[in-house]
Amino acid sequence: MLSLQIGPLALPTGLVLLFVSLCVAYGVAWSLRRYRQQPDAGPLVSDMLIAGLLAARLAFVLRWHEQYLVAPWSIINIRDGGFLAPAGIAAALAIAAWRCRRPAMAAMRRPLAISVATGALAWGVLSAGISLAYDKPSALPAVALQALDGAPVTLAALASGKPMVVNLWASWCPPCRREMPVLAAAQQARADIVFVYANQREDAPAASAFLDRSGVTLRNVLLDSDAALGKAAGSSALPTTLFYDAQGRLVDTHLGELSDASLASKLQKIAPSGSL
């Protein structure tokens, strides 16, 4: 499941899990301070979070610096989801070790360890529960799609044994419109990957009118009038992009706007022999 519907909002599952896990960690830190008279580990948990996020972003930017140098302002656009989790975890643990190294901070070690471990456990349990409750499709969905001229199309037929990127979009979606030039440029540059643009719940005139206004040239624009691909992926949010390898296996997903760098990082996973 890629997104969770909370009222009118569709939030990324990972973001919701992070928020809940942090609430658990802060709640445990507060309980230990209130009822066990332990030092308050909450501020240090916050420092670990900030250091982790900054390090994860910096590591991603350095890894894909060529893409970011083209548009340096995009470095601060964290909506592209460009983070390297291992670097963030390492930085967070390093901050904790550095702050607790002194004998005067020895009393902080136990409540901090309990708070962080409980938050991590909450993340693991919730992630496992969602995975068990929702079976992520492992192959190209066999759903009924239409070309703009009304001809029936299947993803498997379009893939023809190549890796495939399936972008779920709609003309009313601002981040969908913003990322279209990025996807169009990648489609022009990567003949080894099939790009598909599956419009969600709109008709052919609406999709065609948007494409005419945008001036973006796209191949394989399809209509998914029932949003069947979104349902199969477990996402009610747009844009959602699905990445399949040459065997038709779902390798990665992206919820939200793609940048040149975040798209390049995903394409490397399905076609590691080439790069943008």
C-alpha cells in the first residue's frame, strides 16, 4: 500500500509510519521522564531526526549531483523523495553516540535507547501489518486500458520484454503537470525503457486537451477510466509512478513529484546498465 486515505487527504504510507513511530518514541521518552524519573530523551530524539534527514538528503544529492547541478534550486525541493536511508540512520546513530559519550550523559543512554528502540519496533510492526493486509502486485497488472483513440491496450503488450515505467496522472494534478517534462525527457533519452502515462478517471478529450496545452510530447498515453492501476498499486494519490524490470516485476514505486535525480535513481534499479 503506497498511500493511506485520511479523510480527503491521501498521505504516503511511509510518511504516516514515520509520524506514528516518532509519536511512539516521544511518548515513551515522556513516560520514562514522568513516571520513572529518567532524563528526558525527547530533545535528543529530535536532534537524531534532524541529523538523519539532513544526512540522508545530502548523501542523495551528492550521489546524483550531476542532475542537481542542472537545476541547483531543486536541491531544496525535498518533495522529490530524494533521501538515502542508510546515510540518515548512520548520522542519527553517530549524533546519539557523540552526545552520550561523556560520563555526565550516562544516565541518558538507557531512556534514549528504549525510546528509539520502541519507535523502531512500532515502525517494523506497522510495516509488517500493512504488508500482510495488502498484497503488493509483483507483476504487470492485467487491467483494461485504452489508447486515446479508443483502442484496447495492455501493459504487457507495450512492455515487449523491456523495463517499464508507468506514471499515473491527471490533468488537474499540479505535481503531475510539473513532472511531465522530466518524464518526457527521460522517454526521449531512454529507448531501452518503455514509458507509459496512464491518465486516471479522465476521458480522451480532457487528456488530449491538456497535452496540447502543455506542449509536452509523450508516447503511450493511455486512459484508465476506473483507476484500476491505482487500486492495484494501493495508491489513491497522484502522481504515482511504478517501476517494472524486464521480467515485469515491480521493483520500486514513487509517490509524488519526480525530479531528474529521483527518476534517475529509480531507473538505475530497473536498467542498471544505463544511466540518464
